[in-house]
Amino acid sequence: MLTRRQWLGASLGSVAAILAGSAPAFAAAPLAITVYKDPGCGCCNQWVAHLEKHGFVVTARNTSNVDEVKDTFGVPSALRACHTATLGTYVVEGHVPADLIQKMWRERPALAGLAVPGMPSGSPGMEGGRAQAYDVIAFRHDGTTSVYAHR
């Protein structure tokens, strides 16, 4: 079933194809994420572009005190990077790939969030140069962590 907004925003051809059963129905609504970042940080802007490229609706909030944001959302000091994002009740710290954020959102694990500590070369927003392997860390409200994915 199409929502009114989907119906009004769709082309006549795509609506006809959906009604005829020859095209899949619209995908789930885009995920809205808020990114807290330093206004002068280029890699933060590139990570925002990465999210947008993968269908996220991004609200970027520039702040000169990103550490205060990290404290507010409970990001463990060992997992901190240059920007912090929120998606529903989840926190996303650093250069986490969009597909893993989408996976977390679909599966809804009992986590506080995901983090890519530091700024590993080759992670989204840190392209260029020689890519390095890195871990995406899941962290919980009780302070425990585990490797969510290895890239």
C-alpha cells in the first residue's frame, strides 16, 4: 500500500508498474540520522555525503564541543572518533559504514551503538591513501564491547 506522499512523489510509470505487480513496492522510508560534527572537519563532511549516498536523510549539527556531545550520549572514551551521530536510540561514533548502520537498524540488537574508533584510512569519509583493516565495535549501555564487523 502506497502512502499519500509516495503516491504523489512517484512517477506515473512507476505507479503503474507497482499496481501491475511488475515492480517492487517502495522501500522503507529513508533513515533520519543526526550527525554532530566540527564545522571545519572535511572527513566528517565526507562521511555525511557517504550516508546521503546510501539513502539516509542527514541533519548535520555543527558544534565546537563534540566531546560534550559524546559525553551526553555515553560514548566510551576508548571508542571516540571525530563525529557522533544518533539514529533513534542508537549512537553511531566515527566512520561506521552505512550498510552496517542499516543492518543495526533492521536487526535492532540490544546495543547502545556502533563505533569505529579513530580515523582509519579507507573507512567511509577517510578514502584515499592506503586502506587499512579496521573493526566496527558494538557497545552496550553496561560498558561492554564486541566486534560487530571487520572491514
